[in-house]
Amino acid sequence: QVQLVESGGGLVQPGGSLRLSCVASGSIFSSYVMGWYRQAPGKQRECVAVITEVGTTNYADSVKGRFTISRDNAKNTVYLQMNSLKPEDTAVYYCKALGGGRGYWGQGTQVTVSS
């Protein structure tokens, strides 16, 4: 069983930056693939970025060059550094852990990009 708690969301102006954090507990964090997803009002949840157990990363085209996913296995934490934010990045951002044939979700954190 894995529990995930996200933090770091908020209101930011276009062009600004935020860093999201997701702390995992209850299992072996380093063995899990970790991902950040987002869901905007009226839209389906989409994958934003993924990082594997060995640190390989992958990004949605819409965030490439602006967002960076990283992990600190010693702190059981995955991060999403978001730069050059745009209004279309507004969404609830969710952390997900994949491992042992199961997926686990956090409760989400709201990111609003507006002037």
C-alpha cells in the first residue's frame, strides 16, 4: 500500500514558476515508477511527466522544455518543477505511483495560472 500527498500548488501569474512535491509512504518508493498527471475542468486527466526507477524521464509535448520531473529516493519524494507557466496549465495536478502491478493516486493539488 502506498500513500501519496501532494503539495506546492497555488495561484501564479503567466510566465511564473511553481514546484510541486509528492511524498510517498508505506512502501519501497525507489522501486516505483512515478508520474504527474493533471485534469482541467471539463477535460480528461492527462499524463504530464513520468520518471522511472532508474531516472529515465518522459514528458507530454505540451510541457517539454518547461517542466522537469525529478525524484529523491532518500526523501521518498517526487517533484515537478514548472517554469514559464501558461493559463492552459491550470488544472488539478495529481501524483501517481506504479508498481507491483498496482497504481496509487494522491488527492491532487490545484494549480491556477492567471493574471
